[in-house]
Amino acid sequence: MTKALLIVAALVDLALAALMTALSGYIVGGGPESMHAKGFAAAAYWAAVVVCVAAAVAGFILNRKGRTAAALIVAWVPPAGALVAALMPAPY
């Protein structure tokens, strides 16, 4: 059961990273629809993409070392964080 939850978490993490990569042009791009994010905002956005991929890998590594609860928590943190961010109201 744990292995199945980790596989689902890894798929969700990688799908989230793919979605963020696909939408990156609207955040850090130079087009008219872009937010023209520079510097720290762009670095934080790409760090979030890296964390999504790293969480999936870290979940499997922790599971192999016998730390099952930590593996599940680490693997499911990015989707939970994305859900919380999606539920926040717009700042305007």
C-alpha cells in the first residue's frame, strides 16, 4: 500500500512540475501576457519546480531506508502546498 501511495505521489509531483514548466512563460516570459517576473520571483518559481521533482525522488529514497511515514510526508508536501496556494484569494 505504501509503495502505491508513493507511486501516485510521484506521478502527482511530476505532473505538477510539468504544469509549472508549461505555465512558466506566463510568469517569467517577455510576452504581452507575461507578468515579467525578474530576479527573486523567477528563481523562487524554478526552485519550486526542482522541489517537486526532488520530493518524488526523496520519497522513494526514504522508503528504501525504512522511514515510510517520512517518505509519504515528503512526497505529498508539494501537492498539498499547491492546493493551499490555489485556495488563496487573489491579492487584488
